[in-house]
Amino acid sequence: MTDILFQKYELRPELQETLETKGFLSPTPVQEKVLEQQDLNTDLIVRAKTGSGKTLAFLLPIFNEDRMTNGSPKVLVLSPTRELALQIAREADWLGRNMHLRIASLVGGTDISVQIKDLRRGASVVVGTPGRTLDHLRRGTLKLEDVHTVVLDEGDHMLDMGFRDELEAILDAIPLRERTWLFSATMPEEVLRLSRRYLSDPRTISLVDEGEQHSEIAHKVYMVPRHGSLDGLVNVLLWEDSSRGLIFCHTRAQTLEVTERLQQEGFQVCCINGDFSQRERNQSLASFKSGRVSLLVATNVAARGIDVPGVKHVFQFGLPDDLDTFIHRSGRTGRAGNKGKNILILNLRETSRFRSMVQRTKIALEWLPVPDGDDIKTRNRSIYEEKLLNQDLPEKKDIHAWAESIISRTDPVHLVTRLLQLADRKIPGGYDLKRELQKEMATKKPEARTERTSPSQGRSGKRERPQRERGTEIRLGLLNTSGWNVGRVLRSVCSSLDVDRKEVAQITLLEESVKVELLDLAYEKYTRNPSSLKRWGLIPEETSPRKPEPRNSKRPARAPRERKPSKVRSR
Ligand code: ADP
Ligand code: MG
């Protein structure tokens, strides 16, 4: 967002007031670029990424003109999906409310007679999908004689979705349009062809910079075993722990399979795909938007451009069809300057293909093996342990008495073991996938091409990935050797380095010291100021940090508990 205020553009008072009421004070960069054009009576091509505020970028200057009157359609906006079209119509509706502008939305899956009524009442702005709009045109219920402005929103995707014929038929029916504005995040050859045919001497406004485009999004690739991709997805979801995530699948059938599986696993999840009725879609979207469910599973098409604010994670399950799809999907997170994570879940074969897909981009990717069930369990146990020891609970006399009576009957270690056993059933763990993945990695011949090409990280030989993904291990001396447990170490490390628990991959208590495996951020903070740990009773050792041993090697005894490899995650 810029420091420039909408006031600078001398918008008509109705619009200025509406924006203020809505709390929109400054234009987004694309809005600024369009609003500052001296002459807007020309054809335009506008390129800006998803979530950059393109809708108002075209609505504002159009609504600001004197010739916006009801009676007949003056402006036609075409958009590839129902959701997008409805979203634009809603935005046009609130923006034009003070001007009493009537909006008609012409989309499939809703009652056509309502649409006909809206048109008869003299809507001045028509927002539609190409299919339904053409339908109205052919029925004679939509008249386009007075249309002076046509906006093609998400031009690239309208063509991707096969709306070429419809688009051309509609544009051919408005030969006297004064200007056509094409909005598109990408400019593949087909869009250029369309623009050459229907736009005359367009001016291009581009806010797309391939390298910088998604700088607020962190991209990660998790590699999963070939026959365990759904298990892998479960592990990734548990590890990333998203309170608001969008999961992309290839096909409608896959969205159902994934949704069902995740529901069985106890995730709060819902689904949208093209087979859903409008009502079902709205229901799913509403549950996701309200936060009732934390994960939404969708196909590209169904999710295209839907504006859900605050998506923290995008999960792309399987290889994206192409680079554009990958980029577009990732644009669902990190919107309006927020930080987002874009996460791919790929098997090894898909991984190689994906490497060549991103080879020539500047997108920085982190390549990781899928988090293993063990790792997930360990981390969640630490969290539980910390809660157990530190969460404020109201003192309950009867429970206290119960504790005393039960301790008098049995050995405390035996008792705590049993209690933890019960608690552990509810502590989420994941599937044991590491061994299978390592086997696949070992049998897969290292490809020369892959060894060489890592778009962002220099060397990334696959075979050494398992070690590389681990954090960095440091050893810390313990000021007092008594009273330490994994939870206390975790708390101390997190507090002193001011990092999230997730930044600590592993803690192994030894007699007089502790081994702590720190992920990148935590390790970086540690190296900047190792002595920050001293105040918490942890003394950095002089020795330089090591990469931890591979996990399948013999592990040192860990106190206070020893993990068992979990075959199946318990939930
Ligand atoms: P795009 O079409 O580029 O994907 P949208 O037009 O859907 O993006 O806008 C994304 C979100 O940003 C919407 O929720 C919209 O209401 C909001 N938005 C747009 N312009 C502004 C602005 N100037 N100030 C604050 N929020 C805005
Ligand atoms: Mg849009």
C-alpha cells in the first residue's frame, strides 16, 4: 500500500465517501497506476498479480465518469468463474451504492429469471461469466448497444478455461464499444492473439516483476514417497499446523478423496469443486471464511481468484500443470502484504519435473523430505509437556486429594507413565515415511541435471537431502544438572532466542549437557548471540556446531523418554 490517499484523485464525493466508509484510504499500486492515467479513453492491458486490487482498479475510474447512468448496460465485465464474477458484482454493488447504480450478475447455477428481472430494471453494470452472458445475449434478454466499456478480467484464465468462442461472440456483438480493458496476470501467446484482434493500440500497465512477484511468500517443496502421498499430505499438514490453508488438487475426484481422508484423520476440512451446486459452494466457502473449518480443498478452477483474506498456507498436492498454475495458486496466500507459505507435496518423480519447471525462474524454493511421524510426535509431545508443566489451571481441591490418594497406592513413575500413555493417544503423530522415502532416494540414480540445477540454492544433490533438511545441532551445557527436562530446554531456547517452538527440531538430554537441533531461523539467531542462552541456564559450548547424524543411525539415549518409531500415527 502506498502513502497516497484516494483524495488525490478527486473522485466524485459519492465514491470518496463510500471508500472512506469501507475503510479504504489508499489505493493499491495497480489502482494508483490506473487512476493516474491522464487519458483513460483507450484500450488497456493491465498486468498485476492476484490479490493486488484489480477490481477497484477498473471499477473506480469507470464509476467516476459522468456517463454512468442506469437504464441500460453501459459497462460489461467478463470474468472466468462464477465466484469471481459474483465477487466483482458485490464489489461493484457496494462501490456504486451511493450512486444508486444497478448491477446485474449473469452467472450459471443461479436463477436466470432473477437475472432477467435485474436486466429489465435497467442495470447499468453487467458482470458475468462468458457462458451465461452469451446465453442472455442469444435470448435477447441482454442488450449491448449502449455498452461503452468492456472489461475482460483474468483474460488468461478465460482462455485457459476454453471461453474463447464465447468471448469472441460477445465482443463481436459490441462493435461500437469505445474501449476494452484486459486484465491478466500472465500474457501467454493466446491472450496476446486475443488482444491483437480485439484491442486497438492498447496501453500496457504492468506491475508484474517475475523475480519479485511473490517475495512475501515462502515456497517449500516436501518430498513424499511414491505410494504414500496422502500419508505425506497428512504429515505435512500436521507439521505446518495451518489454521487457514487452501489445498489444491488436480481433479474433482481427487478433491473428494483428499477431503474424505482428511476428515477421517480429524482435520476440520471442506471442499469445493466444479460439480458442486452454487449453494454447496457458498456453504463451503462460508465455513472456510468464517474459520469454522481450517482447510479448504479445491481444484484450480473452483478456487480461481476467490478472495479469502488471511490464507496462511497454500498446499499444492501433486505437480502443478505448469508454472503459471504454480504461481497463481501460490498467489492465494501472502495477500495484501501478509506473509504466506506456499507448500508443494511431490513425489520424487514429480520433484524432478518440478525442478525443470522452475529452473529459469528466480523463485527461491526450499526442498525438504516430508516430516516424519517421529518428528511430529516428538514436537507435539514437547508442546504437551510444556502445557502440562506450565499452563495455568484453576486449583481443584478434589483433584488434589485424588492425586494424593492415588500416589499413596502406587509408584509415582508407574503412575505418570500410565497417565502419559493415556494422554499420548490424543497427541497427534504422523505416518512413518522417512524410511520409504530414503529407500526411494537411494535407488533413484542421481541425475546430473538435477545435481546441477537448483534454482535458488546452488547445490541440492538429492541424495544428501535427508541430512541437509535437518537443522543444525548445537550442544549446550547445563548450569545446574538437576531439574532439566525436554520441556524446560524447549522453553528456555524459545524464550532466549525469541523463536517459535517449531524452530526446534530435536532435543536430546544428556548427563550434563543437552543437544538441540535448531532450524534455520533459530540457528541464525543463535549464532548472532549465543550467550543469550546463558541467562536461562544453558551454556553454549565452544565446539562448533555439527550437522546431526542421520536419523536412522543409532540414537543416544534420550531423557526423559525414549521414542518408539511409530508405524501408524495415533490421533
Ligand atoms: P485481484 O482482482 O487483483 O485478485 P481484488 O480486487 O479481488 O484483487 O482485491 C483483493 C482484496 O483487496 C479485496 O478483498 C479487496 O476488497 C481489497 N482491496 C482492494 N483495494 C483495496 C484498497 N485500496 N484498500 C484496501 N483493501 C483493498
Ligand atoms: Mg480479480
